[in-house]
Amino acid sequence: MSSTDKPKVAAPQEPSLIEKVGLGGVLKIAATVVLFLLMTWFYTMIPIAGLGLWPFLFFGCVSLIVGVCDDLGVYR
């Protein structure tokens, strides 16, 4: 029996993001991403943004997005 005669085994399909977290979860994730973009836009308009607050804004928003995704079970 040669290697070309072996039956092909399909890999199991990973569920989509909507199947994992539902429509509400996708909306929560989208809302946190929009919040990050709005806060970034807001802080570019005010002079205090030059005072070194960017790392706190960036890591705070990334932590929020990761926290929401983790609570919803995206990483399972």
C-alpha cells in the first residue's frame, strides 16, 4: 500500500467568532475597539497628550479589549 492510497482525514473546523461569543460578544468587542479609536482621536486633539500619557492610554485600552475578549471566551 503506497502513501497515496491513504484516506484523507479532514481537520476539524474551528468555530467562527460569532459562534464562540455570539452577536452580543462581537458587539462588545467592536465597542471596545471603537472606544480605543475615539480615545486616541480625542487625545491627539488636546495638548496634554504630549505629556507622556500615551502609554497609559494605549495599554489601558488594549487591556480593556483583551479583558472583554477573555471574558467572552475568544481565546479558548
